[in-house]
Amino acid sequence: ATATAAALMDLECCVFMGEVDVGRQELNVFRMRLLGAEVRTAMSGSRTLKDAVNEAMRDWVATVVESHYCLGSVNGPHPYPWMVRTFHEVLGREAREQSESVLGGPPDVVVACVGGGSNAIGIFSGFADAQTELVGVEPAGGAAIGRGVPGVVHGSVSYLMQDEFGQVQEAESISAGLDYPGVGPEHAHLASTGRARYESVTDEEVVEAFQLMSRAEGIIPALESAHALAWVSRERASLAGRSVVLNLSGRGDKDVAQMMDLLS
């Protein structure tokens, strides 16, 4: 999206990605370069999302006069979590309107995947004033809320995976978009107040859900979205008879090559 906007506005665009994610997201990397963006590979640490954010922030601090830091998730220093949440509120508004039209009111449950948590906070915002249960689904290997403790990462206080010495631990997920050791501060608030609850699913459950949606609906979901699908599938017995809105936050074209290698 950033590369597309930069091409439209005739702006230079530099995208930082971890080396592991460059390999997992070859199609997206090609598309960004096709649009004229420079893709820089982060080679340090786990070579995933956290390390790409590190490199992007280092570059931004050194070139702040002529560059703007663009972040797609609800983490980082203020006002970025607030800005991204505000832009993503369109998800919640549209979902609420459609629920009123189809269901005659808000649903019983809203489910979304959570890494940094942008798509989830966007759709949750539309149901904050309703008696709707909000469920965020984290990767088991990167459950910042489920396994983390309060701390500071990339300029915000939230839950994150860290050891007893305050060193940030590596997150692991089959999804490039969810292998982040922290979570947006607003999600930390929702969790601590009990307004939302956060569950986790394994990579194996995600792969199964990815295939299930593809075969049952003819929709290839993003691996990120498949986390929410996996939880709904696992909890289907307890959800029977309840209205559930699941935020299918992305398409899986970018993940097809990765899944082809995994399943072949």
C-alpha cells in the first residue's frame, strides 16, 4: 500500500523487511519493486518484523528532516498507534452497519487476528459500546498478551515477550505479519480491563484453517487471517447458536508460494 501511494504521489519509498520475511513474501517484494520502491533487507537479529522496524526507525532518526516514518500497525511511539487505529476504524464502522442490517443488531462475538493488532483494533472499535465479546487471536509462538509482561518496545509501553533481564525475546509465527514480540498499547488496555480476551493458536492449526477456508469457501485467506479462522474452527462447538463476525483481514496470494513449499 505504501509503495502504491508513493508511486501515485511521485515520492521515493524505502521499505524495510527482515531477510526471513523477504523469502516468505517474494510476491509482495516483487510487487513493491515493480512499483518503484526500494526494499532493504534487515539482516540482524531474527531477521523478521521486529528487526525491520529497528532498521526503519534507525534510518528515520538519521533522516528525519527529509523522510517520514510510515507504520502499518498500532505499535510504536505516539501518535502512531492512535493514527493507525483511527484509519482502521473504517473496518469497525462498516462491520457494525452490516451487522445491524443483516443481524438486526451487533453480533455476539467479533474475532480478529492479533500481531501488532491493527486490523483487530479497527474492527473492535465498531463494537466497543456493544455487548459484543471481542476476541483477539495471537500466534502461539508470539503471544505477547498471553505470554508477555509489561515493558517498552519501539517507543510504547505494552505487553511484550521479554526475559527476566528485560531482553526482548524472539517471536515465532508461520505468518510474516504476526511474528512480532509486542502488541499495540490499546490491546494491552483492552486485555487488562477485561473488555477483550486474547487466545492463541498453533502453526499447525493455522495451516489446517488455511486449507479449510480455501476448500469450503473458495477464498484463499492470508496466513494472518487464518489465525482467527483457526480459533473459530477450534471453538465451533462453544460458538454454536451465536452470531460471529470474523475479520478476514487479508488475501492469501502472498502466502501461496510459502504454503506450496510447506504442503508439497
